[in-house]
Amino acid sequence: MKYLAVLSIFLMFSLASFDVFAQTAEHIHKPHPHRHKQYAKIKNPVPMSEQSISEGKRLYEKHCSRCHGEAGIGDIAPDLTDDMWIHGNTDGEIYHVIVHGAKGTSMSGFKKELTKNMGWHIVNYIKSIKKEVEK
């Protein structure tokens, strides 16, 4: 009887841990460039301007630089200045990753910390540093 109780508990924990793994594993994929067409259609409502870029830089330094580096070249996270954009390179796709994060990665979203316009300012800043590197 004691053996059955121990076996039951073991099976219960085994199945519970498998279920948790299965729920998270479905969102994980190997890094490869892909598009998010539903977000690619979203247009940036904040015009690219020196003021927006300046505000975006301030917000980037506060929220993004610890992983992507001060210059955006990627200390422990992807390089934001090259042509390898894993989740798409349109303003809408970049905004979506900033706000909602990227499942299966260490990139968590900043939805609670940023207003809508703040996210768009960061997009403008990221686009501006990409252009600087390309020159």
C-alpha cells in the first residue's frame, strides 16, 4: 500500500511537470528570421524626428541597453544594428516585440512600463541607430 502511494505521488509530479513543459515548449522555436504579418501592417503613429529619437534614446538606455548594449550591438541580446531581424524589421513588428516581448526568449515585454507613444519613440531610436551603422 505504501508503495502504491509513493508511485502515485511520483506519477502525479511527473505528469504535472510534463504538462508545464508542454505548455511552454509550444512557443519556443529556434532563432530564425521570420515575419509577423499582422504586426507588419501597423504603422508608426509617431513621426521620426530629432525629438522622438532623443526620447527613444532615453527610454532605450533605461529599458533596453542592459541587454542590447549602449550602441545596440548586442551585449547579451541580439544586435539591433545589423540586418538580422529575427521577428521582422517593420516598425509594427519591432514595436510588438518591445511591448509584448518574444516568447521562448529572454525578451520580456515592457507593456506595464511604457505608454504607447514611449514604445514608438524606442522604435524610432532603434531605426535611427540602424541607419547610422549602415552609412
